[in-house]
Amino acid sequence: MKDGIIIQARTGSTRLHNKILLPFYGEQRIIDILIANIKQACPDKCIVLATTNRPQDDVLAEVAHRAGILSFRGDEDNVLDRFIRAAEVFGIDRFIRVCSDNPFLRPETFNTFFAEHTFSPADYIAYGFADGRPTIKSHLGLYAELTTTDALRRAAVSTQEKLYVEHVTIYLYTHPEAFNVRLLPLPTELEGRFDLRFTLDTMEDFTLLQELYATFNEKTDHSVHALLRLVEAHPEYRAKMLENIARNEK
């Protein structure tokens, strides 16, 4: 079984165009930070940047090439098909799906997902809240999700509804009667924390997370616990997060 990590990325975001290519931390862009952190945490995995076949995303294929990872070009709107084809082209059987708008993503957890799947295979594995909500349906932006190429093929056969082809894994975890879905418990300090937003959609998000990332990166402790302590020490960060959550539904 071949493992992979597939990063979903495009420049044509409707709310903040080119957000992953804007200078974020010094000369580093969000896409640079993500790729570097993933390569460090998972040096033995096949890493693919899956972008669109639109000319405006040529820059992302070049980013992948310069970073020494693979790239795949596919349909902009049918992201489900893009992931299936990317996995098939590179012979990937199971993979971590990464959203490119999460600069605080914790790639050290990827091997936990792979180990969990090896011990007890499933169609979908992610961290989840006690109410049964996977973290992808929150604003947390700290964790990714594991699925298999076979599971996505089965989803594609079952539906071509816009919601399900634009959002790669949603059909899996909303149809537990057809797919084996397993949600791992979140660290206790994150349970019920729907007031935190470390994902990025708008310029308001970008400005806040850029400031937070610069402050956090100066610390010696880069744990999730330390990140939460930093937010709690700055009530203005959490207040701004709550404003941005109210403006951006998940």
C-alpha cells in the first residue's frame, strides 16, 4: 500500500485571491511553510500538490517543482475527481488530504493517521469533536484528514452533486452507513473550542494569523498547548477570531 500526502491548492480563491502566495512570514508564503513542514514531518511520503489546469495556477506547479515535490493538474471545480486522478497517476492508495489555507497545520499528526489506518483500516479517519463533527467542519485549521483512493472512487460513483465534488471528503463522513468513518478524540484542551480560527479565507484572517504566526514562531515551544496559551494571553486575538468565524460559515 503506497502512502501519500496530497495538498489541495489554487490561486483563484474567491474571498482572497492568491492568498497562499502572499508574503506571510518574512519571504515565506503559506504554501512554502506548509510544504517545508510536511517534508520535515514525513520525509518518506509521496507529496503531491494538486492544483487546477488553469494557466493562472502554472505558478503552483512551479512552486512544487522548486520545492522538490510532485504536482498534478486537474479540474478546478470537480476537486473530487482531481484527487482521484492525482492518486491514480502516482499510484497512491491512501493519503492525507491537506488544505493549503492552514499555516498552523500539525503535520506531525499525519503518521498517527497512517498508523491508525494500518491497525484498523477505514475509509475516513480524522480528529473529531464529541458531537461527531470532524475538524474539517470547524474553523480549527490544525489537522488534516486521511482517506483512500478506493473510498473516493466509490463516492464519485454514488454522486456528482456540486457539494460533494467540490468538497472532497464530505460525502464520506456524511454517509456513515456506506463508509467506515472513524473520528479520533481531540486533545482535551481543544474539545468544544469552536471559538478558535486558525484557517484562512479573508484578508482579516490573513492579517491576524500573520501576526500570530510571527509571535508564535519566536517561541521555543511550538506545541498546540503553547499556541492556545498565546491566544489566551492576547484577548484581542480571540475577539478577532470570533468576528471572523461569524463572517465565515463552515
